[in-house]
Amino acid sequence: MTRSIPLLVLIIFCTLTGCLGNRNWEYPPSSRGTYLDVTATTPIPARVVVLPLQDLRQEKADVDYAHIALPLVPYGSIRYDRPETVVNPDPVDEVHFDPPQDFARAIAAELQRAQIFSSVIYADEAQMATADLIVRGTLRSTQWNRTLTTYLLGPLGPTLWFLGLPMGNTTTTLMMEVTLVPANTHPRNPVWSFSMNFQEKLLDSPYYGWEDAVLSYPLALQDALRPAIADLVDITQENPQFWVRAGDMP
């Protein structure tokens, strides 16, 4: 049984007050409501297809909440490598998204918004024949670590949560690589690549943070994409023909 007494108290409280909030993927992040503000001056006349990301994440799922119901136990924790695949999670740990597809759609939307290329779409490999350039990506981590503390008070600890003390923290990790490859060249010969490693730790409380758990991923993705999109804008504006010459290479 994964639920401890403190966590059960929190679930009941959040169910009654609505603090669990929306658990579904939204992009751009609803808290910002906008895409990145990086824009190219002149779009390159090229058709770009963004493929679903290759998923190389680990599959570990550890839940260790129950013992925080005991006095003198400092904290309980969870670790999900793929939080969207957890079977029967507690409501506070539930998220609904499909990272390989949702992240790729977000990348396509940000590229189109940045006006780097004349056309950018998200599609599968069946539509690669219509593209000049292919965006491929590898997803390596969406690890989610959450820690709860009852301040050594066991079942009495949630009293401090509702008085305003933090319940603990959530750390969101995002690791991925993205490459840009001319359609007529081998995927191992990209003309541009960018590695993204992003990690953010936020405090949780019934009054802040907790209800926005799933929002940590669109926020993390947008923050990770910011330097990548800016880098691609700089390269393409300085040398608009870079991909044409690369595409002629064997």
C-alpha cells in the first residue's frame, strides 16, 4: 500500500478544495500562455518535418511514502522515470502526457513560431519524403523526484502543511538531444545538434506548487528549448545556405 496517513489526509484535502488542479499536458505552458519570443529575421525557404522523439528513458518507479506516517521519520519520496506510465498512482502523482509525441509537437510549434523555416510540421516518417530537413530527437530523461516531509511528527505533520510550511519539494529533470538533418543525408550526419539538460526543484504546499505538478514538464521543455532555438536562429541567419551545402555531401 503506497498511501500513508499524511498523504491520505492531503489527498482528501485536495479533493475537497480542488488543489489537485489540471493533470493534463498543455503547451505552451498555461502559466505563461505564450511561446518563446525568439524570432528569425528572414525565414529560410525549407520544409521541415519534426519526428516523434526516440525514447531512451529508464523505467524505474520507486514509491516510498508509507513510512512517513511514523514519528521521527524525516521524509518519504518517490522517483518516476516515466511518470505517465505509473499504474494506479495516487492522485497527487498523476500526470497525463506522451513525452515522445508531445515534446516533438512542442518543438515543431516553437520552430514554426520562431519563423526560422518557411514550413514546419510534426509528422511521422511516412511524410519525410515531402521534407527538405528532418528534426530528430532522443529523449533520455523525464525523471520526477518528489520528497514529502512530516517534520518528524508522523501523522501530525500535515498540520504544519496546512499552516503554511512546505510539504517537501519536486525535482523535474529533462535530458534530450535534438538534431537537424537534410532529408537526403544519413541521420548520423546532422547539420545542427543541441543537447538539453534541465533540472528544477520547487517547493510543494497545498497552497502552491502541488496543483501544478504536470506543468513542470512544459515549463522545463520551454526553458530547455530557449537556448536551442536561439542558437538555431543565429546559425541560420548568419548562413542561410548551410543546409543546402550539407545536403549535397555524401
